Amino acid sequence: MFIFVYLVILFCWSYILFIILYRFISLLWVVGSKSIKEYWMMSVFNKRREFFRFILVGVLATATHYGIYFFLCVLMLPAIAYTIGYAISFILNFYLSNIFTFNTKPTVRKGIGFGISHFINYLLHIGLLSLFIWIGVPERWAPLPVFALVVPVNFLLVRFVLKSKKI
């Protein structure tokens, strides 16, 4: 069972690396070398820093989420413990994502969009958690592969919501 989980995680991360490489090669093909240097120096550096900050905030939110889940799992059903941990880490994540990661001002509209993106993310979390528990991953360790699979999706959703000028 664990081999299946690790193969799924390996496939997802390999796919992400493939997409990054594909986009970089496409950029080299379309844009001249002078523009690539400018693009690399300005845009990619800022996006890298943004992604690094996202990872830091995500690690803190995930550690908060998993810590709460780990201790509450003994007292209640895993789905309820997971939901409580998710809700607390959601609030922490919203403020840190706005202020630290994307340098935006938290607003009610962004909060609603953030909530919708995290609701989609939550459904992925619960679905994958149930799947991993069903295939035999121990309840206390099942969230770890879930986090590995859902983080890239979460980054794209949150970045869209917080950086969008329409929201």
C-alpha cells in the first residue's frame, strides 16, 4: 500500500517538474535571448521569492493543521479532527498569505475567494485522506501524502485569488 502512495506522489511531482521544464523551453523558443535575461532577472526572481514565501507559510499552516489533527485524532473521528485543524490553519494561512507571501491587503472579497479556493482544496484533502486510509495508510500518517499532492494545487488557487485584480 505504501508503494502505491509513494508512486502517486512521485508521479505528481514529476508532472509538475515536467510542466516547469516545458514552459521554460517554450519561453526559450519564443522569446529572444535578450528578453529572456530581463524576464529571468525580474519576473522569475519575484515569483521564486513569492513561491518560497508560500512554502514557508504553507509549512507553518501545515504543521499547525497536522499538529492539531495528530492530537485530536485520539479523541474523535479522523475527519472531524482534520476539519478542526484545517479551520484553524485556514485563518492563519489567510492572513500570512496576504501580508507575507503576496504583499496584498486582506479584504472581505479576497477572504471570500480564499475561502472558496480552500473549500475546493478541503474537498481534495478529505477525498484523498479517505482514499489513503481506505488503502491502508495508518490514520496518523495518512495526511502526509495528502499534503504532498495538494500543495501545488493550493498554490495555484490561492495565487489566482489573491493576485487577481478582479477580486
